[in-house]
Amino acid sequence: MSKLVGVPTVGMIGGGQLARMTHQAGIALGVNFRLLAEGQDVSAAQVVRDVQVGDYRDLRTLRTFVAGCDVVTFDHEHVPTEHLHRLEADGVVCRPGPDALVYAQDKGAMRDRLTALGLPCPRYRAVRNQDDLDVVAKALGGWPVVLKTARGGYDGKGVWVIDNAYAGDIGEIFAAGQPLIAEERVDFARELSAVVARSPSGQAIAYPIVESVQRGGVCYEVIAPAPGLPEDRAVEAQRIALRIAGELGVVGILAVELFETRDGRVLVNELAMRPHNTGHWSIDGAVTSQFENHLRAILDLPLGSPRPRAPWTVMVNILGGPYADMHKGFLHCQARDPDLRIHLYGKEVRPGRKVGHVTAYGADLDDVRARARHAAAYLTGEIDE
Ligand code: ADP
């Protein structure tokens, strides 16, 4: 592929919708985009021209892929950090780097580090044996506790709320031999998210704190900014995220999922070091999207304004429902609401799978939320008028 003078090449590992939307931002910036995809037909591979299909767990595949990339970044956090250390030793620029990324991969390491930094987290313990659970629960303030796999969980998979040491399938979870942590079950009023971007030069920006609504462990709706959040709590949440980004040396987007407790505290739940579902609203709702700011950050360019374009923006995920044909509802939704923004990821519809999102914005929260919810429900076939 011919290369224009001065134009950097970004290598993205992982071909999901986050890569697809980052590519979209990269088109506007005129950067070259290379993709290491899991398959020829995955979401981003459908639209990127320079695609290598291969396994991100294989060092030789990674080495072939990174040749010619000025910077390498990620659609997910699963690339083994030992491989990334090897690539860095070869002179490859990985952003975020493995020393930061490990805290998005391993919830135990993340809890240890954030607690050492004095940042507010739920109480937690590493657990090795099922028989230790009673003692652990006591240390966490009693049952129920939340048991989590330290690695590999997503969308609520790898998270179990348990009422006693021998409930349900817990024996099987321990038998699998994976590292586990137990946390106090936080009595939260709602879940918030702080999305920030940080560049290697140390410049950082913070998006408004948003509320994220989960259904069955999957993000359903995001409201920007979080309604009714007191100013000082919002600033505290932004400060926590900026501090984590600085202390851990994150480059690119960092999303910090937070619990807002009923007694008005914010606690860190988990970290993602890539564009995040709770930042999708920014494509249509902010001056600079999280995808563009991720690219600007990893290329060490000045970051763009995270300022919202409207008082309220609501993003609702399109989760696979009864209709396989997502395009079918366009006529109705677009005719009904010309201000609505629909994004589809080119993914085959399967029940509950994230296949797209819709965004609405405006001055009246109830109206904005109703419009976004209606469109998502109509497109999936949940409602038909
Ligand atoms: P995942 O890796 O699947 O995103 P999370 O750690 O974010 O896992 O947990 C998924 C969901 O489980 C959270 O969004 C929250 O609703 C719930 N949850 C997780 N940890 C706790 C906790 N300590 N107390 C209460 N609820 C929790």
C-alpha cells in the first residue's frame, strides 16, 4: 500500500465495532489504518482496506502485523502483555503499553494498585479455595459477596453474586482453577462512567461523567451527563479517572466504570483502556468523539474538546432481538425522527449481542431518552409502532 508523506500508520489489534468506529474517525484524520482481525468478516474487517487475519495470541503473527505501523493500539484488552513487552523491546510503540494494560486485564492487580494509590474501591480479597469463602465474606462485611474471575470476564460473564460458600455452581468455578477475587456487594444507587483521554506528552481531557444503565450485565443505555449528579461528585469522578490515567501511564482512552453509592460516594468498579461503550454517545453528542481522541492521544497530537453539543445526549445499544434485518426499521425511525443518529456495526444479529447503537440529543431529557429508546426497540423488533 502506498504511503503518503508524513501520514502515520495506526495498527489496530482486534476487529470489533470499536476498531470499526476508530477507523471511521481515522478516515477523517487521514491516517493509515491497519487491522489485525480475528476473521475476514468481523465488524472492522468489512470496512478496513489493509487487513491481516490472524491470532493476536501468536507472537509471530503480531510481529508480522506491526511491521510498518508507527503505533499499535487495541480494540480489546486480551493481547498477552508478555508479547507486548517483546514488541516494545523490538522498538514497536504500543499505546497503551503493557505496563498499563495489565490493570485492564487483571482485576486483582487493578484492585491492588488502585488501593495502594488510595483510590476508592469496593473491599476485596483474592480467594484461592472455596473453603476460605466464609472467612473472606466476614472480612468483606458479610454475605452476599461478588465473586469474579480476575481475568477474561466481560458483559457480566465471570461475575457471580453469591449468598453462601456452597451456593449453586461455585464448586465448578473453583475447580476451573482460575484466579478469583471476592468483593463486598456494593449497594449502589447507579453506575457511572468516567471516560478520559491521555497523551504521551501528558495532556489529558475528561468527558462529562455519564450514567450507564445495565440490563442483564450488558450496557443498555448511557445518559450524558449523568442526571442529577452533584457537581462536586462529578468533578471527583473525573479526578479519579485522570489520576488513574496519569499514575498507570495510560495512553489513549481510559474508561473507569464507577458505582455511585446510596450514601453519595463513588467507587471504582473496573477499567478499560480503549474506547468504551459508555463513550459512544460522544460520536454525535460531543465536539470530539472518544474514537478521534483515542487516535489523537496515541499519535501524541493535541486532544480535541470533549464538550457536549447539547444539554442531553442518550445512547441506547441495539441488542439483537427478534429481527435479523436491522435495516428494515430505518424507514420508520428516520422518517419519524430526522435528528436521530443510527449506527450499525455490520454484525449478524444474535440474541442480546451488541449490533449497533442509536443516539439522540436535545434540551429535554425525557424526550431525548424516549426517542433513543423507541428507535432501539423498533429496530430490534421489540415494538412495531
Ligand atoms: P465485567 O467484566 O463483566 O464488565 P464487572 O466487574 O463490571 O464485570 O461486573 C459486571 C456487573 O456486575 C457490574 O456492572 C455491576 O452491575 C455488577 N457488580 C460488579 N461488581 C460488583 C460489586 N462489588 N457490587 C455490586 N455489584 C457489582
